Amino acid sequence: MFGDNLKDARNRRKLSQAALAHKLSVSQQTIGSWEVNRTTPPPEMIAKIARALSVSAGFLLGEESHSGVLRIPVLGSIPAGIPIQAIEDVLDYEEAPLDWAAGGREYFALKIKGDSMSPEYVDGDVVIFLVADDCDNGNDCAVIINGDNATFKKVIKDVDGIILQPINTAVYKSAFYNNAQIEHLPVRVIGIAEEIRRKLKKG
């Protein structure tokens, strides 16, 4: 039943009822009511729960087997200030082992457009990112600048600011942001590249 599947998915993500309630902007009592099958959320809330727990609505509704697979959304855009779980512009999903989510780790994916990060990343690749608000020097990251959609660059840290550096430096230039710009634009890391998913081109 829905409540059992919800509890199972929540426990696999190591989320308390209170933590899930916060993500969904509902009360902890509401989560508890769902989990004991006293009430069932409407379809739009089921879709929101599925995104928050990185499972499908079909899994929650008992239409899919409990395969132990983490479903990672491939996002078309990432508006600034909106939690990853709340973004509805989902192009597709990538699957990963459920143990990736151990410790509450969360992921999203972006489809690469253009060749600024080639040859390591090429147009059409799907890159999976670990959700993070900081990174080590030299990490390849998704970064939001001035409220725009995410850009994907290597982050080079400096005492005076950061450099967002393409891999394809023969064609594209790096961009430097000083500490004041980082604070006021703002410039913020939202994810660290973890894995590339590449489909072979036919023909």
C-alpha cells in the first residue's frame, strides 16, 4: 500500500518524518497519517513526494517493484533559490544504486549543451551532480550566476575570488568573480560532478 511504500522510501533515504515534512511543506502528522494509510495525498502531492525521495510515483503507488534503484532527475533548468527536489522541469531520469543516497546525499543531473567542457564532457552527455554548496579547488561543478540557470565549469579558487574555467580553453575564456561579486550577484556552487552518462551515437 501507499503508506508502506512511502515509509520504505523515506527510510532508505535516511529521512525522518519531520525532515520529509519540511521538504514537502506539510506537517509531520500528515506524513504519519499517510504512512499508516489513514489518508492518501492527492496526485500532485504524490508527484512531489516522488521527487523528494528520488523514486517514481509508480513505486509509491505499488505499480513498480522495490528494485533498490535511485532515480536521479535530469533537469532542464535550475532556477535560483528553488530546492532541487521542488524543480518540475524534469527531462528524464537516470538510475543509480540506492546506496548512493547513504548519509542523506542528494543528486541531480544536467544534459550538457555545447563543447566548452570538451573533450572530457561532450554535447549530449548527461552529468550527475552531488548536491553541494561548496567544492574543493579544481572540482567540475554546476554553478548559478546572478539567478540564471546553472553553468558547468571547473572551479578554481583564489584568495580574491573564483575562476570558472572551461576545459576547452582553446575556444572559450575563463571568467573571474571577485569576493564581492560572489556575495552580491551571487555566484554559488550547487553541485559537484560525480559521473558522466553517455549514449553511443548511431549512424
